Amino acid sequence: MTAYVLQRLIQSILVLLAVSIVVFLAVYGIGDPIELLVPPQVSAAERAAMIRRLGLDLPVLQQYLVFLGNALKGDLGRSFVHGVPAVDLILARLPATFELVLLAMSLAAVVGIPLGLLAGLNPESRPSRAIMAGTVLGFSLPSFWKGMMLVLLFSVALGWLPTAGRGETVSVLGIQTSLLTLDGLKHLVLPALNLAIPNMALMIKLVAAGTSEAMTQDYVKYARAKGVRPKRVVGRHVLRNILIPVVTVAGMEFGSLVAFSTITETVFAWPGMGKLLIDSIYQLDRPVIVAYVMLATLLFVAVNFLVDILYAALDPRVKLTGEMV
């Protein structure tokens, strides 16, 4: 276990280092933030002072080394626009994104796993074919189009749900959440549904494929021959074995949505991390963009590690060295 953790830590450090280089150089080559931060009427001296204060007068390599040195101390820079630490700005938006993704993935699992089982157990039935056809739509429709259609239907036409914003929130342990208020839940429904649809389709496909394959395995045939009840066969022998790829994909998708739910948050004006990233790109707020990508990479690394641990818990054949026994 110790050797595995050390190996993963070294790999994670190398990944973070490579990402920091690529992202820093990419962001450096996009536009000039001074053009947006400094009004045209300021003097040349004031403009030069602003450039020096932001450290933009240094060569790009020196800027990166300064950033890397500060990053090792936990400082990923200060926002050019807001004047506060970039990490604090991002973490302030994290609860809004986290609760949105949590609800979306919960919805995807609650709906996707039962429908996938139904489609996998009876693949030739009409309901199963209808479910699998629906997954194609779930994958194919663009997020921004789905979001606008949901707003048009449930907000404009029916007037059931609000169109945008986070709604009323309450403070729990100093963290604002909209999960505990009726108005907040109403604001959550549409963006969470928009995020859940493609992940629901993905889970249905994974579970259906895994169920169809598992039903042909000897251990399932043996259980059925012994007279084990069908519900027990599905719950104990089929579902347990197909959960491994589902957990893997769900973990990856969770991290992906937390990091990059930008389209949904923009469509529904949800004040989360994704909308902050889009706003920062428009404003050329380099420290926030770099800090965002670095934190997103760290999140992916952590999720991958946790998924590996869950692999070992769900399948005793899997060792933490990655070998099967």
C-alpha cells in the first residue's frame, strides 16, 4: 500500500508539473490583459506601473519560475480583475458547482442504473429498445441546446421552474447551500437535469452492456440452476459485478463535471466555478485561469486514486499494484 501511494504521488507531481507548463505558456500567448485592465486615457507611466505591479514586465520563463515558486507555497497568484487570491476566488464558487454536480450525478445513477438493468435483462423487448434509442439522444444533443429547451419548456411555457440563478441559500458550517431551501431546489432542477442527461445515457449503456454480458456467465447460470430467486441473482451476482466500470466512469465524470460544467453554468447563470472560468477567459484574468486548471488537474488525480481504491474494494481480484490475481 505504501509503495503504491508513493508511486502515485510521484506520478501526480509529474502530471501537475507538465500541466502547469502547458497551461501557463498557453495562457501567456492569449491576448494582453493590460488592454482590458487599464483605461485608454491613463498615462504611459501609470500603464508601466500597472505592468510592473502585475509582474508582466518579466520574461515569460521568469514569470513561470515565479509562479512555480509561489505555487510550492500554496499561492497560485492573485486575480488581475478582483485583486484577491485566485484560489480563494475559485473555492468560493466551489460549493455551488459541487451541489449542482452532486445532484446531477445522483439523478443519473438513480435513473440510469435501473433503466440499464431493464434494458440489459430484456434486450429485445420494446421498452428496452426505446430506452437504448433514448440514450442516443442523450449523447447527441448539445448541452447548450438542451439547456435552452428546458428553459423554454419548464420556465417559459409552463412557468414551473425559474430560469437562472441559484435562488435562496442557507449557511451550513459557514458554507452557503441551496440544497436545503425550496427556492434553491427549484433553481437546481433545470441545470442538474441538463448535466444529468448525458451521464444518465452513459450509465444506461454501461449497465445494459454489463448486464447482458453477465447474464451469459457461468456463475449466473449456476445460480439460476440452483433456483436462486431472479431478484437475488440480479442484485447479488449481476449488479455487483457490473458496478466496477460504472464506479470508474461515474468517478471520472464527477470530477469532469466539477471542473468543466461551464456550458450549463453559463446557460443557467449558475454562480459556480465554470461560469467563473468563462468570465476569466473573457477578461484575460490569467492567474484565475491557471489556478483553475491546476485545481481541476489535482481533482482528477485525486478522483483517479479514489477510484483505484474502490476498484480493490469491489473486486478482490484487483491489487493496488494494478495486477489481477
